[in-house]
Amino acid sequence: MTTAFMPETGPETAPAEESSIGTRGLRASVRYWLGNWKLSLGLAMIIGLTGFSIFGSYIVDFDLTKVAAGDFNARPSEKYLLGTDNVGRDVWALIIHGIHPSLKVGLIAGVLGTAVGVVLGVVGGYYGGSTDAVISTMADIFLTIPSLLILVVLASYIRTTTLEFTALVIAIFAWAGPTRLIRSQTLSLRERAFVPLAKLSGQSDFEIAIKQILPNLLPYIMAGFVGAVSGAILALVGIQILGLGPLFTPNLGMILQAAYEGAAIFRGMWWWWVPPTAALMIIFISLFLISLALDELANPRLRERAK
Amino acid sequence: MSLTYILRRLGIFFLILWVASTLNFVIPRLAPGDPIAALIGEMEEQGATVENSAELINLFRERFGLDDPLPIQYLKYMAALARFDLGYSIRFFPATVSQIVAAALPYTIGLLTATSLITFVLGILAGALLVWHSTPQFGRAVITFFMMLAPIPYYLLAIIFVSVLAFSLGWFPYSGVVSVGRLAEEGFDFGYIVDLVYHSLLPAFSIIIAGVGGWVLGMRGMMVTVLGEDYLTLAEAKGLKDRRIFLRYAMRNAILPQFTALAITLGYVVSGATIVELIFSYPGMGLRLFEAINSNDFPVIQGITFFLVVSIAVAILIIDLIYPWLDPRITYSRK
Amino acid sequence: MTVAIESAPLLQIENLRVYYWTQAGPVKAVDDISFTINPKERFGFIGESGCGKTTTIMAILRLIKRPGRIEGGKILLKGSDILTLSDEEMRQSRWSRISLIPQGAMNSLNPVMRVQDQIADAIVTHRGAVPIRELRERIGDLLETVQLSAEVADMYPHELSGGMKQRVCIAMATALEPELIIADEPTSALDVVVQKAVMETLIGVQERLNASMILIGHDMGMTAQVADRVGVMYAGKLVEVAGTRELFRQPQHPYSQALISSLPSIREKKRGGGIPGLPPFLLNPPQNCLFHPRCPHAVAFCQETPPPMHRIRTSHMAACHLLSAPEQFDSAGESDGGVLGATKAAAGAEAPSGHQTR
Ligand SMILES: Nc1ncnc2c1ncn2[C@@H]1O[C@H](COP(=O)(O)OP(=O)(O)OP(=O)(O)O)[C@@H](O)[C@H]1O
Ligand code: SF4
Ligand SMILES: [Mg+2]
């Protein structure tokens, strides 16, 4: 008998009030973020690098990245800011034109992996039971299998592909990390007061997932995304060093691989291998800083303590 | 330890093998333009350079059973795998894939076991010390520095090490496993082992430094949680010595999730180590993989992948079987 | 009934202050409190949640964690100030002189150690190595004193029920026969039947050891039954200390009166109403008498001057201007006690107001 009027009063009052806890938490977090050096530094690094590459691409002539565009093995000079490689490509131009394609692969695989991860994670964590058992076991297994090796097998059959295709292939493994993360958070969110309340008030599972759970998952979704992007770039460069990456578009892995093959280190051609290494370091470190900040957001106990 | 627990873990063991080998089966068949047929065509072309090529091609036809329907091909493939029969190397025919793998596996397993253990122990200890109240400021700074290396991939670190430590400073050899002129056939005398270790130092170093930060991070997070637990307050109230609280109460509990994480990260470590081997020309699976890639030696590529997955699955099984011994709550739960 | 005072007090707390330095500013969790505990005495602490009870006893063990800090005062154990001990000396006196039955006893046992090892840890640390057989025997005896079988020694915490864990904690707290046992809500997580049994065990052990005990209880009825003297805390201040009977019969501080009248009366089987209003937010507490926003007798003077501790009898003190500066209330007349008077009457407490004691 009570259920008859529950839907009328319930949905408006109780859940709205409960989820405002999330909003209030979020507002406090926004304030926290603004003062978080890890987040600001990480964002500044990655945005700066992306901007540098994208705007630079309009300024620096793409033709300089082509074979025999300049002298061979030239040291850095006024003409060649970062010298040239062993086939006459301008390293400065290669770097500028090579950063954003590498980031793009990470972005594509990261978005795909996170999207799949959110869907599977929420479904598994929310419904539990055998659905969850299958999802979480598969995620664990995909995390366990050395993805790079499987990618190597794949790439060895399908040589000379495009960056976009490689990104899709990498995404095959990119979902497992986010799925695991989102699943465990959904699981704990499900236990919190507002979900049973929303259920009581007659919201459908789908509505609950969208309105109640998803907003609270936001920091974890972002963390999963950052992890997936970073993992994808890591895998891409790994495949490339093994000599299996896309070869035609300039990108960081390709430059590094060429430097490795061309024995840049042993020939003392630091200008050839240091720039791609440094650019990759900036990418990985900035993503790492961002994910540290997201961690702290989710787990306040990790925050730096007041003196 | 309950039987169900063991059975469950065994199930996961086989599941890992099954997923990996199925991927290995499916992937070549997904590739456009029937790569296996192309491969065989390629082998026919190369016939002149490979001894017994006709025999090899026949073996291949039979092995892949290209005329069979897919499910039959799949069953044949799985049956062969179960016998560790991965066929023949194209490049080194008539050497079997298993022979090639067997020659390289000990180096990789040795390197990986040693480095994984060292990385884990160092990382766990450092992560715990990072948030422990009596760690000196200097120690914290050092640990934080290594923690910050966490995001740097194995291969970048390896490249930097080769350049700085081996090339510029000349402290370490930068390739191979033993000095030129020394062969394993001379026997595993003491000198050989010293040489082997010396040559393994730099790759090992890269793997350890690249991996330790991740453990520091994970352990730090868990330690912070454990330090807030009531049993830690009580341990302190009991007037126990600092070191005992640290080891038996705090670390001992914070380690448990790390142990589970160890299983999850193995695949990642193996992937990374493969490339590190390549960069240092360390004669393990990574280097063989690279050579196989360069010579289109598909059976070897697949074989190496398969054996590495088997190794990981075995390691995970071992970890899973040790775990209940560390966490009594698992041992006695008979769900 | 007050316990006969044997010579000097066991524990003397003088002007203790403990602040938590949060980002928003200091939280004065314990602000200038003083009290004494006599040998063999059971001293109870009551007060609403968050008033600083746990902080007080953790200060006695010197276990205040960052961002908390003991800002001042003295904690004299048999006359010597433990705040001046070195860390190592303090470590040695923990458990051997002062032991703790913690608030969260459910989670206070290390989940990966057997009960025996956790008890042995305390013994071996303070008394040196003991032959294993002897150790087992002692632990068996200890478990027996808390009505547990010796087999419990070989179990892990997750194999024990809540009551059993609590008893293990009691056994552990008495292992070294300390002079002072601090029990922070030792029964709050247990169901009512078990609560009583555990409390009886605790009292039995304490009496056998001739130890003193500080008892924090959310269940005031239980505190009233077992404590010899009771201290009432409010917002980091000790507002009243008295012998148990006297306090419950004739509470002098308006907060104590409200607290006690909120107790369900046994005779009338009626639930008392809670105290109107909320305890103050300690980051930004009211000035001077912290209770004035909720106090039915409050006058302007209460906001302007901090009420001193006023001794009513040797063993009964309270900090309220009604007692120390009654002249300030003359103009307020008798109309002030409205709310309080009503609840009191309902609860059947025979608590006189400040005016009447005058
Ligand atoms: N780590 C801390 N940081 C900031 N404030 C704290 C901290 N620990 C306690 N406090 C504050 O100190 C005050 C006293 O806390 P305490 O735990 O001593 O209360 P309590 O009387 O034991 O309460 P309860 O009956 O709920 O156990 C509370 O207002 C609390 O908010
Ligand atoms: S001092 Fe004033 S406000 Fe405080 S308790 Fe006494 S009467 Fe109430
Ligand atoms: Mg408390």
C-alpha cells in the first residue's frame, strides 16, 4: 500500500537530497583541485606539449620530415635545430609533427577502452552475480596477458598499417584496466545509501546507473581514462621499438625506433634519440601526475597533510 | 586451504592459457588476405635459401590444416599446443619452436624472477617507509624520487641507462650476456656466472628502477589505509617496539593487496622486459622475438608469446597458492 | 558511595589541552581539563559524541596523532608527569602501567595474527622472552579469566564473534597487570545481553588486579551502575565531576541535568527526549560557557565570562555560573527553566536546579 504513493514523493525528495552529497563533495573537490600542484603541473605539461605540436605543425614544413630532406647525420645547428637523422630527416620537424599523432593513438584507444570499461564496469558492479563474475574474470585475464606480445603477433601479420588502425588494435586491451577500476567503485557505490533509496523510490536500474552512479564515478572514470591513454601510448611505442609500428606518419615511437636501429646512442647522436625520449617522458610524467591527483581526489587520506 | 580454492585458481590458470592461445589462433585468421597462405607462398619463394623447404611447407599445410573447417583447425591447434608442439621455426628449420624457446627461456625467466622479486621487495619496503612516521626526511626524499620514476616506461629507462652508464661512462657492458669469447659450452664455472651476472646487471637495473616506483605507489596507498586501522592504534598502545609494529602489524597487512597486484602486473613486466632485452641484446625471449619479427618467423613469434603467457600463468598460480598462507581469512573461507 | 581515598591519587590530569590542527584551524578537542583518579577507582566519562572523551584518554597514552597535538598541561601518573618521559620511556610504560580496551574493539585485533601471538607480543615486549610452554599457559589462564576457552589462542580474529574479540581485548589489557585500564566504550558494538556479560568480566578482572579504570560509555545507565565517580564532558571541557550516585541524583551543571534527564527513566518506562540543539562545532565554538546556546538558564554573563570549576563538596565539582556567580541570575527570575524543567519532571529526576542548592 505504501508503494502506491512512494513513486510520487520519493524520486523528488530522497534521492535528490542524497546525491547532493556527491555534488557538495564535488564542489569541495574543485576547490581542492585548483590548489593541487600535481594536477596543474600535469595538465600544463600535456596541454603545453599538445599545443606545441599542433601549432608547430602549421609553422614547420612537413616536407622536412621526409627522407633526404636535408643533410645526413647533421649536428644541431642554426639550420637544423635538432640536427638530422641518418636519412636526412630534420629531427626538430619530426618531433613537432610526431607528438600529436602519438597522442592521437593514445586518445583513440583511451576513449574506446574507457567507454567499454565504463559500460562493463557499471554493469558488472551493479548487477553482480554471474554477469559480474564473467566480466571481472575476463578483465583480470586481459590484464594478465602480456598485451604487448599479443599485439606483436597481430602486428607481425598486419604490417605497415595506419596509426588509426594500430589505435583500434591497442584498444582490444585498453578496456581491462578501466573495467576493473569502475567495477570495484560501482560495487562500493551500490552499497551506499542513495542507491537503495533510489530503487525504493521506483527508479529503474538504468536511471539509477545514469543519475546516481555515473556522476559519483566521475573521478574514477577520469583516472581510468588517463591510465588507458598512458597504457596505449606505452604499448604503441613498445610495438614500434620492436619494429612493428606504423612507419609512414611521423610519430615519437617511429623516431625512437629509427634512432635505435641507427645506433644513435653509440654514434653519439644524442640529438636524435634524446628529443623523442624527452617528449615521451613529458607525456608519461604529465599523465602520471594527473592520475596521482585523481587518486588523491578519490582517497583524501593520500592528500598532503596540513602542517 | 580448501579444495574449491585450489580448483578455482587452476581454472583461472587454464583460462589465461585458453584466452591467450585463442587470441593467437584468431589473430592470424583475422588478418586480411589470408596471411598463412601468403606465408606459405613466401616460404615457397624462399625455398632456395631454406633447406628441406618442401618438407617444411608440407608440415605447415598439415599443421594449419588450411582445408579443414575453422573449428577443426582450432581443435587441431589446441591439441598441438597441449603437447607444447608449436611447429618448426621457418628461419632455423628443422629446429622446432620449442627448441628455440628452450634455449632462450632460462635467461628470461632468470632475469625476470630475480628482478621481479627484488623490485617487489624494494618497492614494498620503500612504499611502507615513505609513510612511516620515523622515516628520516632524507629517506623520504629518496623514495619519493624513485616513486616519481614510476611512469617512465622500461624501454626509455633502458635507453637512458645504455647511453649514460654503458656508453658514456663505460661502467657496464651494453650488450650480450657474457664477454665475447666466452661460451656456455665451457661450462658453468664460477667465472662464467660472474660474467653472466655482470652482463645482466644493466638490464636488471632498468627493470628494477622502472618497476619499483609502481610498488612504492601502491604500497603507500595501502599503508596509509592500514595506518588508520584500529589494530595499529592498539599495537601502539601495547607499547610494542616501532619496528615490530611496522613489520608485523602495518606492512604485513598492507602487503596483501600488493600481492594480488603482483599477479596482475606480471604481464606488463614481461612486456616491458622483452623490449629491455632487445635494447641490451640480452639473449632471452625478447631478443629472439625481435629476430623472429625481422625474419617473419611466425611460428617462433607465436611460440614465444605462448611460452611467456604460460610462464606468467604459472607464476600467477604460484602467487595464488601462496596467498592463503599470507592471509588467514582466505584459508578458512570455504565458499 | 565514594571509594575511600588511599593516600595519593594514581592519575592526576592538570589543565590538559589537546588541539587538532586542521586546515580550517585548531579544533580544541580537549580544552583545559583537570581531574584525578584514585587507586582502584572506576572513573566514568560521559558526554555526547565528539566531546573529546577518546581524545582525553589517548592523550593519557600519549597516542595523539597528527594533526592532533597535546598543547599543554600535565598528566601525572603516581606523581610523575608522563608528558616529560622520553618516547622510549613512554613506550615502556604503555601497557605495563596503562592499558587500553579500544573503542573499535571489533577491528582492534590484527587480522593476520593468531590471538596467542597478539597477546604474547605484549608480554614478550615488556617482560622479555618467556619459554613458549609457559607463555601458552599464561595466555590460557588469561583467556580463562575472561571466560574464553584456551583454544581461542590459536584462532584468528575473523574466527571470533564480536563478544569474543572484546574478551580477547580485555584479556590482553590485563596481561601485564597494569595500574590503570582505560576502556573506551568497551561494549558499544555488542548486543545487550553480551554487553552485560562482557562488562561483568571487565569489572571482575579490574577488581582482581586492584587496578584503576577509566570507563567511557555511551550507555549512561551502564556507567551509572559500574563507575565510582563520573566526569561529564561537553565540547572539550569537563563540566562536572562527582560521585556517581550524587551526580545522577543531583546533577549540578545544566548540561549534566539535561543529559541525565534524557535518560529513559526506569520507573516510568518512558524515553526521555534528547537535549535540544546540537553540540557546538569545535572549530568555531561559542565563547566562554560553551553550553550557553543550549542552556535554558543562560544569561549574558555566561557569554562574557568563562565559568570556573566550582567545588560544591569535596568530591563534587561543576563549572557553571549558577554555582559560582549566582548573583548574575537574579534578574532572570524563575521563568528560565522551562524546557529543562519539563523534561526533568517527565524523567522523574530529582535534580535540583542551581537556585535550590544556593
Ligand atoms: N584527526 C582529527 N582531526 C580533526 N579533528 C578531530 C580528529 N580526531 C578527533 N577530532 C575532533 O575532536 C573532537 C573530539 O573527538 P573524540 O574522538 O575525542 O570524541 P569522543 O568524545 O570520543 O566521541 P565519541 O563518543 O563519538 O567517540 C571531535 O569534535 C572531533 O571532530
Ligand atoms: S554558565 Fe550559564 S550557560 Fe553555562 S551552563 Fe551555567 S547557566 Fe548555562
Ligand atoms: Mg570516542
